[in-house]
Amino acid sequence: MKKSNEIEFKCHEHHLKMDIGEYIEKMKQYRDKNINSETCDKHNNKYFSYCFDCNKHLCEECVKIENHIYHYKLYLLEIKPNIKILY
């Protein structure tokens, strides 16, 4: 049997196959510390929510101070896996 060097993604109606090397190259753009950080660089607090209108993470201070009151936000606590579910 021939080994495949492809990775496959399936999500609802989307189906994508690509070479693993190509996938790694595409993912290099997401190795930025600012993208992957869990802490707000303005207030040094953990992120509290994500604003879909601004496409950025917000800490509790950002939510209070900045102009996100009528924006569509997701609160990270609501989507964080329950410890009981993980075990």
C-alpha cells in the first residue's frame, strides 16, 4: 500500500485535501505570538471575549473601554471545555 503525504479536512459540505508540506507552509503565517497569545498586550489581562465585528480578542478592560457595546461578541468562558468533559 502506498503511503499518502496528504492531509484531509472535512467540515459540513467542505472537503479539502492537500500535501502536508503545503499545509505546513500555509500554517507558518499563524505562528505569530500576537495571534496565538492568550494575553492582551494593552492591559496584560487574559482574553475575555472575541469581537467578530473587529476580528480581535478582547480582555475585560477592552470590553469596558473600547467601542464594542453593539458588536457581535463571543465570551470565551461559554465555549471553554468543561473539565469533566475532558476526562
